[in-house]
Amino acid sequence: MRAYRGLVQGGKVILPEGVELPEGAVVTVTIGEAELIRAQLRLALRRNLRHRARPRVVVPV
């Protein structure tokens, strides 16, 4: 068994350049606890920044 380190982008695992897996290979993806927490915090902060950046529309009375 070999281990590769990759990065998730757009829901897909991106492996380093030069890594080739045979077609139909069965793989197991594990996430370390620290990496999972870091990714969840980063996602939550991005959501909040987008929400706060929307301008408020004021309707004249």
C-alpha cells in the first residue's frame, strides 16, 4: 500500500504532479482531525464574509 498526499478542490482530490493511479483503482481517503477542523473553520469564515459583503437596499418611504 502507498500513501499520497492530495488537496480537495471543488469536491475532487487533486494529487501532486507525476502521480498516476491505474484506472479503476480502489482508493481510501482519510482526513486528519486537525485538517478537518481547519477546513470547516475556513469554510465558515468564507460564508460569513460573503454574507456581510452584500449591500443593503434601502427603500424610500
